[in-house]
Amino acid sequence: MKSAYELAMERLEKQAPTQKLTEAQKAEIAEIDNLAKARVAEKEVFLGGQIAKAKASGDLGEVAALEKQLASELRRIQDDAEEKKERIRRAQ
């Protein structure tokens, strides 16, 4: 007898079958992840330094603006990476 979990997983598989990715697609997705991580690190280092300088000077308005910019750029990088990965997954 199957558990409720197993039955639910079977129904889910029928509705949206699991995609099988080729090794080339997996490599492309891994490369996109690596590039995104590098870009995130670059932004964190660059803007983190500017945030530290603004904190040291006591300019709280500038600190808030830079933190908002950092969050926005990190979100954009992640969204861009997810979009590229999704295009690769759909291209079968």
C-alpha cells in the first residue's frame, strides 16, 4: 500500500513531468550560477565598501540609499540568472 506522500508525488509527476536535463544543460546552468555568485560577490564588496565609508562619515541617508541599491542589484542579478536558467531548461 502506498503512502499519501507517494500518491501525491505520482499525481504531481503526471501533471508536470520531471524534466531530464542533458549534461551540457547542467553545465550551462552551473556556469550561470557561478557567474551570478561572482557578480553578487563583486557588488557586495564594492557597495559594502561604499556603505562602510558612508557609515564612517555618519551619512545615514547615503547608507540607506546604498543598502537599497545593493538589495536591488542583488535581486536583479538573481532574477537574470533564473531567467537564463529557465530558458536553458525549456530548450530541449
